[in-house]
Amino acid sequence: MQRASRPTPVTLLAAAHLGPALAVTLIVALLAAFSALPAGTTALVTGAVLAGQLTIGWGNDLLDLDRDRHAGRSDKPLASGELSSLHVQAGIALALVACVVLSLSAGWRSAVVHLLLVVGSGHAYNVGLKATEGSWVPYAVAFGSLPAVVTFAGTSPEAPPWWMVTAAAALGVAAHFLNTLPDFEDDVATGVRGLPHRLGRPTSRFLATALLLAASVTSVLGPGSPPPWGWAVLAATVALAAVALLGRGRLPFQAAVAIALLDVALLAGRAA
């Protein structure tokens, strides 16, 4: 393990699970844009969500430091020694302050939902729920709350429609199952046994695909009469679901990720 040097933005962001953080931020940015939020409010909400996701990612790697070292995770800057714990703790503190300030600037209702249900769920997962049968719950709560972060930040704050909450929650739980697949064996070897690990890889892949398809159907049919493009996207998700279930190698995972991207587009498009 090399000795930690002065951190760079690249190593800091690598320790923050940047991919998932940007994915969640993109969902909120698209929902805000298609919901016709003012540009300033959209920027506040998007920035708040990004800051909150950074605290979750850094918190995850900080809590998993011993486990990642045991698993030989050279791809993680904390485990490899490129970053020190103090670097990450400082990042969490700064991001948390930014998250709170930006969230409150977007409105207290949006802030309460974001800080308690989205960010709070992420940290609850990190602290212990990730190794239990209830590992899916934080994902359902956090993703299902994302639409409310946007709608409560509007000029006329209101709760989001049921279909948007349902589709987002299904997308979140599917993301949980998908997220475990690349590190499945390492997680089990180091004692992490969330619901996907208890069910096994084949069942987890099936459930992820089913939930993604359910999110697609809910987004297309939930708001009422769907537009022609909605049917076209739904047909594409059904075809990709068949690939996800029947394909081999990396193809099923890639197909599932493609469905997730289409689901995000459906959520945003139907929110307009």
C-alpha cells in the first residue's frame, strides 16, 4: 500500500463512487428540466443532490476501508493508500455543508425530503443496512423520493404523482440489484450479505430486469394515454429485457443498464 500524497480531484472523485453519484444527479436534473422549474432552482436542486451523493459515496468507501483492503481493491484510492481518511473526511464535511445550504435554498419542503429521505437513506445503507435482507429499502426510499425533491422545489410546491414515485422506486431497487453484480464475489467474501447476495446472482439479475420493466410500464401507462414515442420506448425496453434475461457474458448487464437509461428518459419525458 502506497503512502497517501496530496489528493487530486481525480482521486477524490474516484473515492466518491462518481458514476452512481452522477447517475442520480442526472435523474434529478432531467426531472427538474422537464418539470419546467426555473433555471436557478434547477441549479440549486441539482447541486444539492450532487453534493449529497458525494457524501454517500465517500462515506461508503470510508466505512468499507478495512474490507476493501482485505479484498485487495487497488481501484479504490482509500484502500490503495492514494488517499488518507482525513482527505475523505474533509471532503464529506465540505460536501455536507454545500448539500444543506443548497437544499434549503431550494425550499424547506424539498430540503426535508432530500436531506432525510434521500441522503439519510444513503448513509443508513452504508452504516449497516447493506448487509441485511433490508438492503433494498434505502434504494426504494431514496429513489422514490427524488421526484418530490423536484416538485416540492417548484413555485407551487406539491407532491409528485403516484406513478412517478412508483417508477422511481422500482428503478432504485433495480439499481441496487444491478450494482451488486460486478462485486458479487468480493462482497460475499468480506461478509456483505444484502438481499441480492442472499438470493444469488441469477435471481438478482431476473429481479433487476423485472423491476426495470415495471418502471417502464408504470412510466408509460401511469400518467394516462401514452404518446406514440412512449409505446416505442416501451417496446425497446421489452426487447432489452429479453436480452438481459437470455443473453450471455456481459450482454445481460449492458442490456439492463440500457433499460435503466430508457427508464430515466421515460420519467423525465412523462413529467413534462
